[in-house]
Amino acid sequence: MAILESVEREAAAARAAVPLLSDDAVSSALSLAATRLAAGGEGVLAANAADLAAAAGALDDGALDRLRLDADRLTAIEAQLGELADLPPLEREVAAWTLPNGLEVSERRIPIGVVGANFEARPNVAVDVAGQLLKSLNGGVLRTGGAALRTVTTLVDDVLRPALAEAGLPPEAIGLVRSPDREGARALVSLPRVLPLVILRGSGETTAALARHAAEHGVRTLAHAEGGGVLYLSASADPAVAEAMIEASLDRLGVCNRLNLLLVDRAVAQELLPSLAALLDRLGIEARGTERAREHAALVPLDVRLGHEWANDAERVATVSVDVVDGPDEAAALANEETSALAAAVVAADEAVAHRFLDRYRGTAAFWQAPTRFTDGFALTGAPETGINVDWVPGPRGPVTYRDLWLRQYRIVGDGTQRR
């Protein structure tokens, strides 16, 4: 109960701050936050070192890498804050028209209010999410995994909130769940009156459970729980391009948009698969294949479902699933049905085949001879993302940025004479 009440207080304070936010002041605050981070990075790094020391032995290597900050990563966060400050504010008026009876109607974008955000122990996400919420003139309440709480608390209390105050804005616009207890996450998705929307980022089952809890309490969620990129090598794939794509897609293993499932067209499987298996071996990646894939190369048998996300498998993160398909239709169907539908890429010299795959794939991002690693808000739109929404319903889908965090409102102006 104490945690729930604490989260409600943070949300209420943020809600009171929302009407005072303005585009110019928020841009100033983001710039000031970048300056503060540049000047006071030692405090953030010290807090992060303490978090890392406490997490040693408790987190796997991938999780520790996501938790770790260094001078270069701080510089990258600082640069993103500055670039976000310089981006144009959200256009508030979408369209306007006059009805035959003289009523003037405009379609507008208005702030949501206060948005919650629950994310794993990745300190940079705290700044990314807070920046996006402020840029869209929303308040926020952040909750991170306990392993990153020292770092995130320092970022909020010593960087973001002082920058807001210096810009003349209420520092309470960004709140924080200050308990490492996991009950804080459940509290965050239990308060529809003050937190109608919560962004969820993290491992699949944990995030799915929070989404179910949110639904039971009438809270909407934007969930980034699953990922895993797909790469389809068509019959017309250039082998050199295919190898380059595989390498580019595996530069980092603990991220959602890395190569997870490799699909090779049966027409070139006998030619390509042995050399691709050798490439994966040189990269330190274990290739696990279906029965039909193992007909063409010496692969370890696949012992999980085809779309299993290896980035979330701490024991076997350096793994890729491999299958053989009969053309672009089957490749797209498998990508749609067996994976999270985060992103898929096709390598094809035949333009018609490439477009056939792209037109049939229903995921959030579809690539032609470009790696799925570019499924990222900053890489694609120039704005850091709050997460990547893979829901199969209307709404912001794919990388969600400040341009998506609004409600539609119709504004109508009459002269007092109009009647239905």
C-alpha cells in the first residue's frame, strides 16, 4: 500500500505540472539537461559504478552491458538531449474546415497528461523516455529495474529535475518510483485516474504480466516486450550482400533488433547455407536449424519454437535460428506468425521478389537489403524512442517518439446560432 500511495503522489504532482509545460521552456530544459550531464557526469558514473558492483554475479553479461555507462555513452545521451531540444515541437493543429452551418472545426493534438514508464535496468532509457514525454508536453513517472535505481535516481534528481527548474518549469513533471521492489511496477499500472497510459519495456513474460495487470485496472499500455529481427535470403540474393547483412545484424547480441531468425530460400540453400553456417561460426554464433535446414548444412538442432528470441535467453544469447523456405510468401508468413513482428529484412536482386516479401510482411519495419538493427526511433526518425510497439491494432506502432504521444481532440467554434 505504501508503494502504491507513493506512486500516486508522484503521478499527482506530475499531473499538476503538465498545464505549465510549454514548447519553448521544455526545449530549454532539455538543453540545460544536456549541459548538466556534461558538467556533472562524474556523479552519474559513480552511481552507475555502485549499481554495477551490486549487480555483479546477479545479472548476465548482456544485462550488465545494458546497465553500464561510460564516458562515451554519457556523451551519446548528452548529444541526444541536445538534438531532441532542437527538434521542432509537435504540430498541434492537424487540419481545419468549416461546416455548411458555419461551425469552424479543427482537429488538434493535445497532451495525454501523465504517462508511466516501466523499463529494465538501462539508465539511458530513463533520459530517452523522459525527454520524449516532456517534448510532447506530457509529464511522466519512471520506474526502472532495481539494478539501475541509483543511476536513474541521480539522472532524475541531479540532471532532469534541476534542468526543469532552471527553465522555469515544475521539476515534479518527471516523477520516479524510488523503491527497488517489483511491486512498484504493479502500482504503476494500477492507477488509471492519474496514469492512463504506461509504456512497458522489458523481457517478454514479465512485461506481458504487467500488461495483463494493467488491463484489469483499466490502464492502457504501449508494450515493448518482444523483438527479434528476421532476415530472408531470396533465390536472387547476392552471397556477398547476404554475408554483409548477417554481420551487420549481429554487431550487438543483447538488443531486440538483432538478427534472430535466418530464412534461406530452398533454391539457394544448398549453395549458401554451408558458407553462412561457417560465417556464423567465425562470428561466435551458434546456428540452430530446423530439420529442413539441417538437410543443407551441419547445424545444431533447433530445440525451441522458431521465433524464440535469443536476446532474452541469457544462457544462449549468441545463437541464431535457421530455416529453409519455399519463396517470399512462406518467408513472410513465418515472419508474421512465428515472431513478434518487430522487423524483417529481405536480400534480393529481383525487385519483384523483394516487393512481394515486403508487401506481405505485416511487422512494424520492413527492410530491403538493410539490417533490422535500424529498427530504432533515433536511427529512423531522428528522435529517441520510448519503445517499439508491436501491437496488431491501430495506434502508434513501431518506434514510438514524442510525435506519437498525444490525444486527438476536435475543437469547434460557432456563433451561437447553430442547432442540430
